[in-house]
Amino acid sequence: MFAIEANSVSFSNFNLKLNLTSVGARFEGKVSPDHEIIDGNWSQGSASIPLKFRRETGAGTRKPGDAVFPVEGLWQGAVETHGMRLRFQLHISHDTGGSLIAALDSLDQGVTGLPANRVTLKDPIFHFEIPSVAGVYEGTLSTNKNAITGKWSQTSADNLPLNFIRSDQALELRRPQTPVRPFPYAEEEVAFAGGAEGIVLAGTLTLPKGEGPFPAALLIAGSGPQDRDASLANHRPFLLIADALTRKGIAVLRYDKRGVGKSTGNPDAATTMDLAADAQAGLAFLKSRKEIDRAKIGLIGHSEGAMIAPYLAVRSKDVKWLVLLAAPATTGEKTLLNQSELIGRAGGLSDEQLEPSLGFDRAAYALVRKEKDPNALAEKLVALVKESGLDAALPPAVLETQLRMLASPWFRFFLDYDPLPNLKAVNCPVLALYGQKDLQVAPKANLPLLQKALQDSMNTQAETWQLPELNHSFQHAYTGTPAEYAAIEETFSPEALALIVDWVRVHSSSK
């Protein structure tokens, strides 16, 4: 077995604890002061067995000592296709019968331990197949036994170059757009009071060189535990946007959402309105700074942040303009159901396969509306999961996360929140961008509604765009599914970024 997931990990006072519920196991060990040894016990069923780990730097660069075949060990490689770079980690060993066995991890898709069959070495030709993804690999083992040069075939992707090197270190994530210090502007770590008592939000304020006061932008992140850079798989899109704007004379404030990074508070108890109060606090902080022109502050929101931005603009005369990225224009329930259907279809699911999943979603949403007691709701959701069979289909850690989200105050509010009334009331300049391949906030379902809402408000300063080939994160994408986000090297479309910067500069310079 390879890559067994630990669903909970704790480390305190040199004590390490791991729970591995998928195999009914637990490990507890003491880490040595030099961090070179972990001495403990492995418990599984009624058995408890001493287990000691030793750190061996570079151990993955050589063949294991008990290897039967020269190809055994841990290997790293990557396939590049459709603008994506998928990093693979290959585990090769032998079973008790002396036959080769292997398993593959697709690191950027979050998939581990895909079992291989037909694993053979007819020196120097190494071959294996991954039936679960219809994948076939064949390569040549180098004379020094530390590299395999070959081809990967999978469904429509035939004979893609895939070369492995012997290593225990995953290949690095390439993020060529990430700005690198030193920056040609001032960068200041800041903290300010959030939207509720006791909440302190931490962030970064970037200020252009020269004499202020400067026009400014406040960045508002989408749903989930987002830090100030909206980080995902080492992509940092808010850093990229802030950098581009500040280089062009626009100050930018971006911040860790409550309970994330250096910000305080409980993220599980915060609704969209609580997060809006935090964004309002960020706006107030910008107004308090002497370097900022109070009459030229705008908001840039992504996804849920693009629902919060219009809410604030309607209630504050201090918002000069809005940039809305992937703005939902339907209720939360419609957004989520549409998202589930589109992602499922992109993954190859048929109508017959989709209906049970969507049926579960609708039943869960009905429970959330009906049952007001959190404990009772949690019990009923667990019963619904068992009835649907999802408890057998999903890893326990994933299932637990999903159930916690469904029972959260945020979800209860988001489910029925309608962003259209605020969009209809916005009268400041608006730039709204959607990605054509966005499956989370699909332009087909949202863009016409947003356009009509802005027309109904008789907003003559609104500009809307559907940008070809872009996903929810505004990356050039192949299918648009979230599974691709990490594999795409592009952090944010240069065309979309230029459009935002140019538009903001124009609307920040006007009186």
C-alpha cells in the first residue's frame, strides 16, 4: 500500500500523533531534539508494534537496500499537455512473492496511491499500466539506474514524453508570473480592527513610489479560508494583481480573511455579511491613511468577494468603482447546483450518474433550511449521507469537511442569498469579467442576469466581458475543472490583468 492518508496530524512538545482511519491505524512517537529520529508505536486493531523512523537525507536518490529489482524506489516526473504540467510520483517495490508492484501519485490533482498492474522490467525496458485512468507507461531505465526516459499514454493523450528521476523530493511547482522582490514600491505589513469586536485583520498595503495621496484598491477574496494573496497551489493571484496595480500608481490593500494567516476570529462562524463587515473595515482603514486619496478608492472582488463588493458599494459613498471577477448573480443554491452539474459533466458523468448526486445536494439543502438546531442538523446530514452511500465513496476526512461546511452559519446564509438586488442598486462604474470556461460561476447562467441588473439600474458606466478559454481563477484552461487549477502554470491571464489595470487607472484618474 502506498500513500496512506493521515486524516489528522498533531505535533506538540516533540510528540507526533497520526490517525489513519482508512486502515484503522494510529501512530504516536517522540521526535528527538535534533529532529532526526521519531521513536514510537504503531497501533492497528488489537496490535501495538514499536516503530522507529530515521531521517535519511537523500535516501530517495538511491535504490532501497532491500530491493530485488534495480528499478525499485521513489521516482519523480511530469507530463506537460494543454498548458498544464502534471507532476507524478511513482512508488516501485516488490511483493512477498518477489514480483514488481507500483503505485502512482498525481500530485497536482490530489490523487494518491493509484495501483498499477502489468508492472514489468525487461532490462532496460520498464512498463506499467494504471487501469483506473486507462494509463500506460513504457520507458528505458538508464545505465546508472537513476533515470527512466519514456512515454505516457492515456485515453486521447498518446505518447506524451514522461521522464522519471530517482528522488524523494517532488518536482517544484513552476509559477513564472509570481512577482519577485525587490519591488519598485513600498510594501507595509498592517493590522486593523475587523468587522466585529475582537477581530483583528492582518494584511499588506502596497504604496507606489512618489508623492501621494494615491488612488487605492481593496481586494476581497472568494469563499473559503483565503489568505491575503488568495493562495492556491502556490498560485498567488492577489499578489499578482496588487503588484500590477501598484506599479501603475494604484495603492492596494489585501488582507487575510478572519481566522486565516495572521488574522484573528473564527472563520466557521462567519457569514457572508460578517465577511462584508470585515471588507468595510478594510475600506475604513484605507480612508484613515494619509497616503490614500479618500475620493478614489475602489473594490476588486472575486467570486464571493464579487458579491460583497456591490453590497458595500450600495451602502457607502466612499466606493469610487467596482471590478467584479466571476460575480455570482443567482442565489447560492442555484450557483452550487449549477457548479456541481457542470463540473460533473466536464468529468465525464452521464445524466444517470449526475442525478443521484444532485438529488443528495437538494435534500441536504432542504435539511439545512428546515432544521435550525446545529446538532440535530449534523445528525440528519450524517443519516442522509449513509442513506445515499456517500460514506463509502468519500474518504472520512473529506466527508467530515463537507458536513461541517453544510452545517455552518456561512452555508445557511449563502444558500438563499440573492446578489441581484445589490447589483440593481449599484450606480458607480463597474467592470465585470467572466471566464468562458468557468464551471463554478458559469457565465451562461450569471452574465445575462448581471447585465440586466446593471441595465435596470440605468448604470451607463458598466462594462462586461466574457474572456475566452479562462476558468474560474482566470487561468487559460483546457476543461475548466477545479482539478486543473494546480497543474496550470499560469496564475492569472495576462490579458485579463492588463484589462483590469488599464480600466482601474482610467477610473481612478477621473474626477
